Amino acid sequence: MLTPSHNQQLIRQGMIEQALRQVDIEHEFSLVFQPVIDLRSRRTVAFEALARWSSPELGDVPPGQFIPIAERIGLINRLTAHLLGKALMIASHWPAHICLSFNLSTHDCASEKVARQIVDIIEVSNFDARRLDLEITETAIMQDVVQVQHTIDRFCQLGCGVALDDFGTGYSSLSQLLSLAFTKIKIDRTFVTGINKNPTSYKIVKSLVALSSDMQLECIIEGVETREELETLINLGCFFVQGYYFSRPIHHSHINNWLKEN
């Protein structure tokens, strides 16, 4: 028997699916950008592009709600293509030392056709591929390891960096890290929240940071929200961080001011 909250959730999902099936991607979807900070210089070195959907019927819908449904109904590849092109256009106006991170969906990496489309979008853009990091989750890898490996190789041939996102949350992250050509890992925020008070989280992050160093992979820590968390990460030797402590995601029109002030 469905609980009232479960029933409401199903109704909400149905409404989101219906709205996505008639969505105007060009006008309803946009991007915001969250800074990535190098703690050694305290300067911004990159921005992560994050999708936002403002539906005329539903209002603002969080990515955690619309992305799984967009994947299920086959819309996600169109969405990725549009937003990647838009992100590259925006980033082409940034200073040459600022990089762009862009998240790929589970379905973006397990298809040769879609991978080719992503490569084409990067090649025709005015953005240097060496300044682009494509983030892939472990869930995406497990869809088709062979195809994902081929896709990652193509991205690397372009000069892109490839980051394993949400590292540490899956069961086979280490084996995938060893077998695929990743250039970065991103440690999930679930290990960062309250790390200054949680010995288990502290040990996990310490181990992952040491692993990334041993494998000569850049390590980015997500979800830093407090000064205490930041100080703990600094003591662990972390260099690259992002989170609300530094900045919430910002509109692209504010990026130049952000760079001047920070």
C-alpha cells in the first residue's frame, strides 16, 4: 500500500515527465557555475557548469529530480548537447587560465553515437579542449565498461581532462580508476560534511587523497561548507575544493566580477 508521501512523489514524477516531454530546451534550461578553488593560491582555477530547469508549469525543478526522468524518457542526450554547447560558448570568454568542468549523464558515455556528437560539439567550439574537464560517474561506467573506456580515450585524444565524479560512493571505484584513463577524481560531499567531527569520514578522505597523490591524479573535494571542514581538508593536504563556503553556483554574467574580487 502506498503511503501518502510515496503517492505524492509518484504524482510529482508524473508531472515532471509530462513537462519534459513538451519542454522548450532552448528557453527553459540554463546553466550556473560553481568556482573551484586552489587552496595554495586561494584563486579560482575552474568553474563547474550545473544545469537548471525553470518550468512554466512546475517552477524550478532540481537536477536530482529531472535528470533521472530525462534519462529514462530519452531526452538527456538532447539536453547534454544543448547545455555543453552553451557552456563552451560562455567559457570561451573567460581568461585563458580558467577551466570548465561539465557533467556527463550515464547515457552520454555508453553510446558511440552520442560520444561522437559530444566530440563534434567540442571540436567546433572556440574553447581549448585542454581547458575542459568532463565528469563521469561510476554509474555511467557500469553501463558498458568497454564503450565508456573507448569514449574516455576519445576525450583524452582531444586533450580533455576526464574526472571520476562522486569517487568513493560506489563499490568498484578503485578497480575502475585503475583500468580507465582518468585524469582527476572528485571526492563526494557525503564524506566532507562534518569531516572535522567524524573520524570515519576523516580516514576515508585521507586515504582517497593519498591514493590520488600516489596515482598522480588531481583530487577535487566537493561540498565544503564550513571553516572547520576547510581547515581539516587543508591539514590533509587537499589542494582543490569547491562548495558553499566559497560560493554558491553563480550566473555566468557574474563570473568576471567574481574573478576580479577573488
